[in-house]
Amino acid sequence: MTLADISRLEAIQDAAAEFVMDEEAFRAFYDRNARGVWAYLVRLTGNRNSADDLLQETFYRFLRAAADHDDETHRRNSLYRIATNLARDARRRSLLRPAAWLGGDSIERMPADGAENSRRETPELRRAFLSQAMGLLKPRERAMLWLAYAEGASHREIAKILGLKPASMKPLLFRARRRLAALLGVKS
Amino acid sequence: MPAECEFESETLTAALQGRRPRQLDAELRAHIATCGVCADVAAAVSAVETLRDETRAEAVIPDSGRVWWLAQLRARREAAETACSPITAVQVIAFAAGAGFVGACFGATSTSFQSALRWVATHPLAPAHGLLAIGMAVLLFVIPVAAWLAMGRD
């Protein structure tokens, strides 16, 4: 056995010990959060296949992050911050390679007969309409609304996850809400 | 439209609790009908919650055990690559030193090489050749370093 082999074996043995939690804790944490993170990634990327890939990457980076978490909320916020950054990077890459992004399992598009029809009709049409409206928002607006109303995060938590100033959250959330409501046809 | 409303948190709570307009008390319902801020809150919360419930319901996520296992495999692979990178650097430097040593031996023993060197030294453009020699010597150092950096990045 060469020196290289010994170094490699030692590194391999130490690798799993660098994770922030053990298997049992990780599996419980994953089971509690994976579905929510996947839904968040679907909304941010607009694509299920991308969300599948980014979900695994999110949890891997979370495990490898050398961070001390005070509690479950702190851990969860770290997870969503990683997911946000990965979705942002993926979006930047997709801007360079738009063909790759448009293919695959994109989330539903609104039928051509327009918003009015979709709002009135079947749950599928309504869902497609809502999805389309969300898709028309800026990625940051989508993330803010999702974290606030789907995940119940506070303004401070959202600011931390998205890397924004807490003081700017209220007006930003107000504008995002206003835009979504306008896209949904709510008359203020 | 004002940016705030005193009933906003009440509307938000009702919307987050999933209360339908008919379940709201008459005063709040009447307020939402006339207040832009609260109408936006109710519409946005309702839309996001609908999408959340449906998206979560259709999620097919990998088993936690599989994710843990794949993470371990990847961590081990990356650790092995990291552990090997200094050894790779030593190998590249050793290769460059070996090549330099072989070149030096060739230069010291080859009569044709030495006569070529003498011709270069007596040539009118000798100073320029000196610069060329220095450039080649620098390249001998730069190429292994560049190779090491490229391998490290991969």
C-alpha cells in the first residue's frame, strides 16, 4: 500500500464524520422538510426535474456545511437559504443555456383561452392559472411569497434566507403581493 | 393605495387558517371587499396555499436512507480527491524535475547540441536568444504549476 492509498483511505474514513448530523437525525430532518423544500424549488425553478436535482444537492450541501445550528428553525432556514442559492445559480446557468431549461418537466402552462376562462373552470385550469401567475413574478418575489405564505416564515427569517435587509421586507412583500393580486385579476 | 391596513394581520391570520370568505365575520368580509391591501393579502395567501398543497401532494421525493447513502458516497469520493491532490502536485513537480535532469544530461553529453550552442552564442542575435532561453526556463516552471491548478480545479 502506497502513501497515496493510505491518505485516501484516511480521508474516506473521515468524510462522513464531517457531516453536521448523524444518519438518524438526518433522516428525521429530511422526512420533515424534503417535501416542502421540493415544492419551494419547483416554484423557484419552474421545473420538476430541476427541483429533483437541486433537492439532493441542497441536502448534501446542508450536511457538508460547517455550521452550528441552534434549533430546528435555524436548521430549516439554512436549508432554505442553500436551496435559494442553488435555484439562483441554476437560473443563471439556464440563462446561458435556455434550451436546456425549457425542455423536461416544466410546470403547467395556462391554456391559450386566457385567464378569465381559467379562473372560472376546473381545478386543473385554476391551478394552471395560479401557477402561471406565480411564474410571471420575479424569482425573488416568488421566493418571498412562498416563504411567507406557504412556509409561514417571519419577515426576519425571509430576509435571512434571501440575503435581504429585514427592514426592506415589508415594502418588498407588499409589492410582490400587489403584483400577484394584479396578475390574479384582483381589483384593489 | 396605502401600504398598510389595520386589519391586515387579521386578514392574514384568517387566510392562513384557510377560512373561506363565508366563514369570516361580516365586518371583516365587508372590509376585505373594500380594502385593496387586505384583498391582496387574501388573494395572495389563497393562491400560494393552493399551489403549496397541490405541489406537496404530487411530490415524489427520494427515500431519506438513499439520500444519506448517496451523500456519504459523494463525501468519500470528494475527500479522496482532495487527499490525492497534494500527491498529484508532488508527482507533477517530480516529473518536471526529471525532465529537466534528462535534458541537462543530454546537453552535457551531446556534441551536436554543444556545437549548436556555440553557434547560437556567436550569432549576432545572441542576446535575443538569451531572452528566449529565459522564456523557456520560465515555461518549464509555469507548465507544471498550470497543470496542477487545472487538476486541482477538476
